[in-house]
Amino acid sequence: MSRIAFYPMPGNEARAKGIAQALSTRADVGLGACAVHHFPDGESLAQIQPPEPGAQAVLVCTLNQPDAKTVPLLMAAATLRDLGAASVGLVAPYLAYMRQDKRFLPGQAISARVYARWLSAHFDWLLTVDPHLHRIRALPQIYTLRSRVLRAAPRMAAWIAANVANPLIVGPDGESAQWAADVAGRAGAPMVVLEKTRLGDKDVRVTVPDLRRHAGRTPVLIDDIISSGRTLVAALERLREAATPPPVCVAVHGLFAGDALAAIREAGAARVACTDTVDHPVEAIDLTSDLAQGVLDMILPVAGHGAPPFPSIGQGAEP
């Protein structure tokens, strides 16, 4: 198999190094330099260490705060191809622009489809973790490149089993039910889903069902993304009124916009944990080995070789 060259975009150096180290005994891997210069007028310039001839280039860039990251990322991908990379893949543990998956008001952009076209035009494949799929059921509906989705539920369930005694898995709204059900099944814990009404970006109402048959269990709120945190805050406030044990919050992607984390803790969260798809200040659930195996699975069809899998518990593929 040809060399796998990892290129971390700024801020992703530790993430890329961890994935490369996880693969170091199973593949010929290396780390390449990728720098981004910002001119005073707001333009950006990417500079890439040239890959070895025939190398499989992998850009590593988690896509929170995507507007500032996307232009340099696409420049880096195009430059790697110009410099002779055999293929150019993207590891984006958090995939942005999945929220706007339809035209809710006249004239609005369907940004999920627009963003998918941009990435599909510059990359051969995409590896990500639990994108926020709702009306779009699978990435191939909008992405024309090869894609693979890793599931965080096994790692989240393992973390809960190790850290929370007698858990009750709680989905804070209907959209979170798919993640909550997966985690609950793997953790062998009961589950309830709350009812949410959103009145604005930071105005949320939540209704809690009767929890008396789950008395004494610790609620574990499960969500895919913590952004403003208002859904979790509303849920935590209702759980506090129901006199449950102090709840735990576990999510896939911890974005924590603005005062989200402070508000969640003030509302009564005993602990907060998220996977390491983005950098955050709470307890981290490590997905490095899953990402490493995912990279190998995406590279092997290009290189034409096979290899035994990692002992990974978090992997799933898009059809």
C-alpha cells in the first residue's frame, strides 16, 4: 500500500498525530505540514508540504466554525492534487452545514446541499462522525464522493457504563431519539424522550413524562450536538423540578456556543462529556482508534489492498 500522508489544518495537529500513531504499525504513514496565511484584507493562502509521488493524502479538519476554515481547506485539497497526490481524502469528525436541509422560508439557501457540492468537488472521500441527519437520511443523498459515517454510540455507551451507576437514558427532544435509543440499547438502560417546543434560537420549552417508575435512576441526557445548549438547559430544569438525581449530559459534538456550558452547569448538570470530534473544555470520549480504522477503510479501496480491522466498536458505513 502506498504511503498515507496526513495533513492537519491549523488546530487539528494533535488529532492528525493521534490517528497517524494509531496506524503506524499497520501502514506507511507520515505527517505533512499545512500552513495558512491570512492577509490583512481577509484573504487566505494555504501552503502544503509536497506529498511523495503516489501518496494518499488525507486532510484532517474538524468543521466547527466552518466559515473561516472552508476556503483554506478547499485550497489545500486542490493544491495537494496539483502537487501529485494519488487521492485526497477528508477526515472531518464534525461535519458542518447539516442543519439547513430544506428551504424553510422563500429564498433561503439549502446550505447542506451547497456545502456538499463544494466538498464533493475537491475530495475523493469523506470520513465523519454522526452528522446531523434529519430530512436528509444519508450522506450519499447530497454528497457525490465516497463517504463513511462513524457511530459514536458504542463509545458513549461504554463511557456511561463506566461512569454512571443505574442510568436512565433521556432524549431531550424527538430529534435526539435516534442517538438516545442506540445508546440505551447498548448500555442496557431504559429510555424516555422528552417533548420540545422551540420558540426561538434560545427559547425552548420541554415537557417531561412521568418518571416515577424510574425513581432513583440517574438521568443521562443524550444529544448529537450541544450548540446553544438551550434544549439541554430546559430539560435539566424540568428534571430538577421532578426531583431526579443530578443529571449527566453526554453528546457527540460539543460546540458550546456562547455561554452554553455555563448555562448547562448552572441548570444542574452533574457531569458533561462529549466525544473528541471538536476541542472542548469537558470530559472527552476518545474516538481516535475508530477514526484510524475509518481512514484505512477509505484508503484501501483506492490502494487495492486489504488489511485486518482494528478492534473498533464505533464504525458504520453509509450505503
